[in-house]
Amino acid sequence: MSSHPYQRIAWVCVEGKTCPRQGSRQLFDALRKAIHSAGATDRVRVARSGCLAQCGHGPHVVIEPGTTWYAPVTTADSRPIIEQLLEGTPAPDLEYQPPSPGKNIRKPAEETIIPLEDPS
Ligand code: FES
């Protein structure tokens, strides 16, 4: 028996200064909806994260176990993230490549701005 309550957990940065402007809250909602629709809420958790000190490179998603960082992730390209949460299949094309170890915060003018999808 596992000592973990969930098989996998995705931490989505939704409380920092930049990821929410880049669509992380919409991404969070889309991931939760997908996990719910798949009937996997008893084994997969999508949780809110505060700032991960990688501002401007997001939106960021960190998946455990294995601690894989993904960015930037939009709702439009979230399917591989959902597959990793459900099946454990890695999504190497979306893996975050940090510019340097530790904190990486872009100045506002250098942020990657991802247009939000039209909800209609
Ligand atoms: S706002 Fe997401 S890493 Fe800082």
C-alpha cells in the first residue's frame, strides 16, 4: 500500500504576480475539469500553488512524484499534462528549461504573454 494519498499531484501557480496574467487560473480550471471528467479525482489532485519564483516564464505546473516542471503551459496545450496526470506519460516537449538554477524572475517587459482563449 502506498503512503501517498494520490498517485499524482499537479501544482499550478495561480497566486503569483505573473502566472495568473498568463492564464494559469484558466489552466487550473481546465486541468481540474479534465481530471473530474475522467473520474480520477480519487487518485489525481490538481492543487493551487503560490509563486514558484520563476515569474514571467509561466504559467508553471509542477507534477509529483518525480517533480517535473512544465512551462509555459496553456489550456490549449494542456492535453499532454492531463495524460501525464492520468497515465504517467511524461510530456518532454513542455518541460521547463530554467535559465539558471534557483530564482528566475523576468522583468515585466520580458514576460511571455500568452493570449487567453476566448471562452465563447
Ligand atoms: S507567478 Fe508563477 S512563478 Fe511567480
